[in-house]
Amino acid sequence: MKIQLISDADVMNCVGKMHPGEPTYYIRNILKYTYPNLDTPSVLRKLKDMEKRGLVKRTKSPFFKNNISWTSV
């Protein structure tokens, strides 16, 4: 899925619900209700794009060593 089709507002509604940050797969699971054909790499590209624009930032994942978690700025 093209990241332009994923709304920034929808992503921002998913980010910031958990204290230490949400893993990429968790955000994808929530967005899957709105975007049925969504895959995790598309969400990761969208989050990286939003990170460049200063809307979200990466945090250390408390769940797994290699997961990327995200929080709002």
C-alpha cells in the first residue's frame, strides 16, 4: 500500500496510547480495521516518513530487543 493513502491523523490516533510506545506491528493491527490491505512494511515506511517530519519518534522497545516502538513528539 502506498504511504500517501494512509492518513497521518489515523496513525497519530494509534500512537501514544501505551506509555513506553507502541511497536510497529501493534500500530498496524489497529490500522488494519480502517485499511484492510495494510501490511507492516507500509506502516514502517509511513512512520519513518512521519519521523522525518517530526511527528513521531522512535523509542526503545520494552518488549523485544529488535522491535521499533514509536511515540508522539
